[in-house]
Amino acid sequence: MKTFCTHLNAIDKSDGMIKKFDGNRILANNWDEAEQICKEQFPYLTVYGQLVCELDEDTLKEIKLSLN
């Protein structure tokens, strides 16, 4: 399965402006399936990309997503 990133638009209480905030990560076989999951379970989220790797903040080395 692939991991897809989502975001949502909401009002930032600190300044009253509408901003994008990170949402849940969605596990799905493809982009269309990720969008369908969002539509059915998280209608406030929008899929915006596929997560390909994560980097450690301090070392900038890749963090392995799969532990299997």
C-alpha cells in the first residue's frame, strides 16, 4: 500500500485567516482510492500528494517507512 498526504482548510485562530493544515495520512493502493477514502470517511480532507520518504529533522537521513 502507498501512503497519501492530505490537508484541510481552516481558520487560523491566531489571525483569523483561512490556511491549509496537514491532515491524516491515508493508506491506499492508488490516488483514486485515497480520494474515495477521504470522500467517505474524511470529507473535510483533500489528497495532495504521495509520501515517498521521510527525513530525520536533525540528520536529514531517510527514515524507513516500512518496518517489515
